[in-house]
Amino acid sequence: MVEEAIVTKVLAFLCNDGSEQSNLDNSDIVVGGGLGLGAAGNLQYLRNLATTIGGGVGCSRPLVQKGWMPADRQIGQSGHTIRPKLYIAAGISGAVQHRVGVEGADLIVAINLDQNAPIFDFAHIGVVACALEFLPALTEAFARRMPPHNSIKGMDRGRLDDQE
């Protein structure tokens, strides 16, 4: 077969860059938030982490109901069913409707102040902590240990070799 005979050809690949326009259904990494974040302004902690690790941003139903996030960001029975490699849930209690939407994740990390929150029943890793304090620390830790997301795309390979 010759290239001219191919009807479809991939010209470029645009990766999920952590924007809220990303498709949650196909994201390898999703950072979700719930009422435990306390205020709409605190969603920036989710966005910062998602941008740092190249993930999408989602939320529980109550955040959509409060108008803090659009409905296309909702994860759960009445929202998106996601199957990422990593799902980080911050301030989400873990109601059964949310569980249905995330139980296909390879790794669920839950961050919640309430040690009895239902999310700890199905999370692989549980962190009992204030999400507003833990998320910035987690973002900073990832930023120190990972190259900036997509940084290699624009770099000259020769410069990379010089740094090794």
C-alpha cells in the first residue's frame, strides 16, 4: 500500500494539557474536586495540579449544582464514567453515584478531612488531610520531580543530550 492510497492520515497529536476543555472520558489522569474544597475560588488548586501532571479537571455533582463548574466536568452516575490510570479526588465524600463513575480507574487517590468518608472504602490510597493544604504541596512535589508537561516537544534534542 502506498501513502496516497490512505484515506486518513494522522497529521499531529494534541495531548490532554490539563485544560478544562479536555475529554474526561479519555484522560489518563483526572483531578476531581468536591464540596470539601469550600469555595469556587479553590478550584484553582485542582487546575494547578492537573496542569502540572497533564491531567483533566472534573468534579462531583454538588459543584455543578452550585454553579462552580460546568456540567461537562461532572464525574459520576449522572455525569462522566471515567477510567483513567490515575484519579485524584480532593474533598469528595464518595457517594455511591460518584463511585459508579470512577471505579474503573487504575489508581484512586482520595484526599479528605473526614476519615470516615465513603471514598476511603474504594480508594487505593487515602490521605486524611485538608485538600486546601495538601493540593499545593502535592503540586509542588510533582513539579520538582517531573519535567514540565510537554516540555520536551519544543526542546532541541542536542540540548537534552548536553544535560545528561
